[in-house]
Amino acid sequence: MINSIANYFNKQSSAAPLAVFRMFFGFLMFISLVRFWSKGWIESLYIEPSFHFSYYGFEWVKPVGLYTYAFFIICGISAFFVAIGYKYRLSILIFFLSFTYIELMDKTTYLNHYYFVSLVSFIMLFIPCNAMFSIDAISIRKSYKTVPKWTIDSLKLMLGIVYFYAGITKINSDWLLNAMPLKLWLKSKYDLPFIGHTLMQQEWFHFFMSWGGMFYDISIPFLLLFRKTRSIAFVLVVAFHITTRVLFPIGMFPYIMILSTIIFFDSNVHYKIIHFTIKILEFFKMKTDNLKLSFSQVNHYKVWNTSLLIIVVFMTIQIIIPLRSLLYPGELFWNEQGYRFSWRVMLMEKKGNSVFKIVNSKTNSFFYVNNDDFLTPVQQKQMSFQPDMILEYGHYLGNHFKSQGHQNVAVFVESYVSLNGRLSQQFIDPSANLMELKDSFKHKFWIKPLNDEIKGF
Amino acid sequence: MNIKKTSCIYLLIAFLIALSCSDSSDSNENVVDNFDRQTILENVTDNIILPAFDDFNPKIAQLKESITQFSISTTLANLETVQELWVDAYKSWQHLEMFNIAKAEELYFLQKMNTYPTSVSRIENNINTNNYNLDSNNNNWSAQGFPALDYLLFGLADTNSETLIFYQNDENLAYLNYLQAVASQMLQVTDMVHQDWILIRDVFVTSSENSATSSLNMLTNDFIYYFEKGLRTNKFGIPAGVFSGNNTRAANVEAYYNSTISKTLALEAIEAVEGFFIGQTYNSTSTGESLKSYLDYMTDNTTLSSTVLMKFSDSKLLINTLDDNFVNQIVLNNELMIDVFNKLQEGVVLLKTDMLSVLSISVDYIDADGD
């Protein structure tokens, strides 16, 4: 047993998959950042808002005015350097730090796929993605034909965890028995040509997509793993992600997933991609002699044992973190305790309306807050149905009005939320003074329970 | 087992489970989307917006004409005619304020017509310096429109005869001129917005897709915005002091100087809101396709739409218990004003969370990725 584990970690495998992964990842990240900038989102999401929602323990991470652009520039350049494999270790470190900093600046913009990017770039810190087909390999005149097999498998495992948990979390009564929220979302796609008025309105189709999505997510890591099913699995990956791209505004995520899953293929596929890339470079009259030369070398890359240890610990944590929601009582979709960082994607159509009331607890005089004065529309939308954000904003308001000279400030919220087509109901205990509550990892007893039960994960 | 077999079995299982789970009592198993959203736009445009403008535009023209008459001959009868026409037009306006779309948005129609409380100091300053531009999109919004006329017709003196004496005084000729300038401006902007609606009608009604810039989404967003800000906040919340620490703000009542009509205006507004929601033809009882019928189609029942309608009628009941004059009401018993505010807030919740969820219409100006 121990021997076979040791054997596994000593196994070598072609370095080509890592090189291709690095190239695609870097370029996609570069494009993502340029796209983000060109849509004006740096301005509207990070510079315009006067208040930012922080992650627990990361309150010190804030946008820094116009310097925020510098983070995006640094992040973009490092992504490009990762793509071409130039000073790879430093570039991926800078990319990981700057990208993660950007994501930590405001909770409002949390997306599972941004989290995925941070995790992948963390793994890439410890594996030799520049071993071949990189500027680094050319400049040290040493290219590696093989790398330890586990370095490639760590990326496969990460993708597997994402898909598998995304599938497992779909096993709930809303998703499978009521086709919610897909029923709402698909019906509203009536404006799609040909299928909008027909297919998108069929009840069986809503169920088909819900069940199909669940089976797809759970099985795709295994289908990709076995050679026999790999090709059809990849066809499914492309079809699935293109479908989601057409139906939902999910940005670059489909492309990231499609290109990432290529890592599951054998090295000959990756060599083909590398040779094709060289042809493109030659088409643009670039000298590729040095790149080609590097393939003739036969070197085996050795990775530090510390790196291996870090990756093993990291992967174990990744398997545990999505399960933490099991520790909390109450309805997960409603309370959202342990909802983030657990690959729960597209499971909820949740909208809220939260009105804050500032009360002088001595005189009982009060006034309502106009949220437009403090938050952008995007922030209001997200805050309205997420308890930790409601609490954080409540504290911000309380402190703001205290500093304006208001006395005995107590903050209450009249909050109503509708979840997956249910009629809205009161969300936060309206008699709870938010100023007396502290955010923590403990159960938030001040959330009123959902008048319904969602069975499953 | 080969690949094709495996995947076929998967698909088969998924399909079978899906079929067995869908409620078999549902008769409409082969639903085709036969709800044509364009019919909502056609009904709203042809039976609400355009008729409301057809009604409003001549009323503003008459108002302007009567002001011209009054400036030629400052008689009590002429003053009273102006005042009556002002009330009439102001009521009609309540049916248009929510349509802050296209030309109206571009020209700041709503801000120019009904920014209240009006700024007496700015009006007086404009009159004294005789140097003003009501058209520039600056802070002159609070010195024109219905609220400015409110001040000039009812706020200069306590009684009509005193007001008349004021205008008959040659030293106050500048006030007469300003009265005319305000009326001209109102007519001019109204004409432009009205003409534009006639012009864009055909394009407007075809834009029924589900996107941030489609007519349907903009109408829905504007409707909710009006319900929350124009109706709930401006007519009740701010005057009742719910945004200012229980310090009531009677001067913020709509039509403050002639506040006996404040309840009438509020009731017109909620009628307009209800009429839009159920697709009721302007000044008629016949109804057509609307947000209500769309909601009913999407939810397969009338639970949500009737809950919304109940909030509207509850709000109306509460408003009807108020004094005709909201200024008096605030002084006598402000709690009742707050009750209306709270009831309207319940409506806001239903429209903003339940309705937008069911219709999958995204809130204005939100542009970001999801996952």
C-alpha cells in the first residue's frame, strides 16, 4: 500500500499537458481582465462605491482608489507572462496574489469561477508548468520532457472537485422535483430564436435540463478520466458550456472550463496543440528554432517534497470546505451559511428588499435609510438577500450615523426575500438590533426560518 | 460497456425520472409559449400612454392659454379658471409620471414638471434678476412645473382676492411674466415628449425581448421605480418624516400651497399604478394584456397578482381615511400617513422581489457576470 503510494508519487508523465494548460490559462485570464476593464467594471464595481463588503478576516483588503487600476494592470501582465512562460514562478505568484486581492476587495462580486481561478493559480505555484514550451525553458536552454504525474493529476482533481460538488449540490428537491430555478430562467428566454417560444417553455425540458445538469456534473470527471469515454465526455463539456453561455450571462467561465478540461487528454493531443501553436507563431514570422530545439532534450523534472505536501494538504481542505454547510442548522439556501466556496452554482433565484431603520433607542424616534445614498444598484441587489452582507451594511450605517452625531443608534432591518418562486417572506428578525450582533462563523439565530423545507444537499 | 450505450442510458434515466416527477395532473403538458409580450406593450402604449397624453397635452395647452388670458386681463374669474385648469392638468399628470422613458428621460420631463417642494427662493431670484434658463438641466427644476405654479397661484397670498391684488400691482409684472414662462415651458416639453411617443410607437411596441434595454424591461423597471419613489417616498414617506427622524416635513406635501388637493392627487396616482398593472384603458374600465396577465401566465395561477392587487386596494382604503389635505393630516395624526407608507412598502416588496423573480427581469443598470 505505502509502496504503491510512493510509486505513484514517483511516476513521471509528459510535461506537455502542463505547458498547454499554462498557455490557455494565462491567455484566458489576460482576456478576462481586459474584458473586465473594457466593460467599465473596475470603475463601477470598485471605484464608484463608497462602501465595500469585506470577507470575514479580510477587512483590510479594500480598493485603493485609482491605484486599483494598477492591480488590474499587474494582474494582466502577470497573466500574459504566465501564458508565455516567462519568469513563470514569479509571474504566477504575482498573478495569484493580485487576482486574489482583487476578488477579496468586495464580496458583492463573489463568483464561484473567480474562486476557482484563485485556487488553480495557487496550485500552479507548486507545479512546473514552465518545464517545456516556455520562454523560461529557452532562456535556461533546458527543457523537461517529463514531470511528476501527480502535478498534472492535481489539476485534474481540482476540476473533478468542482464538477462533482456542483453535481452533488444539485441533488435537492427544488432542483430535481420542481425544476427550480431553471423553470423561471428558461421560460424567460422566450426571445431566443426558434427555441424560445417552443422548447424553452416545455415543462419536460425544464426537468430534463435540471436532471441532465445534475448527472452531467457528477459524472463528467469520471467520463473524462477514462480513455474510452473521454472523447464523448469532451463533446458533452463543449455542448454543456456553450448552452450555458447562450442561456445565462456567465462571462468567461464556459471558455475557462472547456479549455481546462483538455488537461485530461493524453500527451499526444497536447503535443498536437503545441505544434499547432508553433505553426501559428511561424505564420506571424516569429523565430521558433529555439522552441523546437527544446523538444529534443530528455530531462526529468523533480519537484520538492514540500510542494507535494502542500498540494496534498490543500486538496484535502478543498474536499472538506464544501461540506461545512452540514454543520449549520436551518435551510442552507435561505441562511446561506456555508453557501459560498462550495461549488453551488445556479441553484437559486433569490431576490430581496431590505429597508434599514435607524432608531434612537432612548426616544424611539426613527428614520429609514435610502440605500441609494450608500450603495450601488449591484451592491443593493446582492446585499438584500445575504445575511452577512445585511449585517455588515447595518453596522456601517450605524457607525456612519453615530459619527454624524446621532445618539443611541440602533439599527433594524425590514427585509423580505423570495426564494425559487416562493412568495416572499420576512428574512431577518425585525426586532434584532444589528448593532448588537457580530458576524462570526456561528449560526445566525437572527435569520427567521424559511416556512418551507428544501430536502437534499 | 461502450460509450454510446453508457450515455444513452444516462439520458434515458434522466428523461424517465423527469417525466415521472412532473405533475401529471397538469393538463398543459405540451405548453407552447403563446404569451405574446408585444401585446402588453401594445396595450400599454395604445390604451394607456398615448390616450393619457392625448388627454394631458390639451389640458396643458388650455392651462397656458388661460394664463395668457389672465395676464391680459387680471380678473378674479380668470384667476379661478387658471387654478381650475391647473388642478385638472395636475390630476392628469399623475397618469404619466411613471413613464420616464425615451424622450421623457432625455428631456428630464418628470423633473421639469413635478419637482417638489418647489424652491421659493429660486423662483423669487429668477423673477428679480429676470435672468434664467428653465431649459438648462441645472437646478432650475425646482423653480418650474406644477409645483412652481402651485406657489405662484396659491402661495403668494392667503386668499384669491389678495392674490389678484398682488398680480394687479404693476410692480409685480415680472411675476405675471414668470407665470407665462413656466406655462410655456411646460407646454413645450409636453409637446415634444408627446410627439416623440407618436413617432416611436411602432418601434417601441416591438421591443419585447428580455434585455436591459428592451421596452418591456424598461417599462417594468420604471413602473416599480415610480411606485417606490414617486408614490411611496415622495407623496407619503418624506412628508411623514420617515426619512428624517420623525421630523415631519409638511412643506414636502405635493401641491403644498393648495394642499386640499393632495389626497386627490395621491388617489389618482395609485389608480394610475393599478391601471398600469392590470392593463386598464385610460379613463375606461376595459382591460388588456398587462404585467398582471403576464404574471398569471408565468405562475400558472393568480396568487401573486391578486396579492399585489390586494396591497393596492388596501393602500387605497387607507388613503381614503386620510384628510383631503395631507398637511392637516400630518399635523393632526401623522401615524396614519406612516401607515400608508408601510402598506405601500409591502407592495414594493412584492413588485421588487416576487414579481421580478417570476418574470426574470433584471433590475435597471445592473451589468455584471453571474455564475
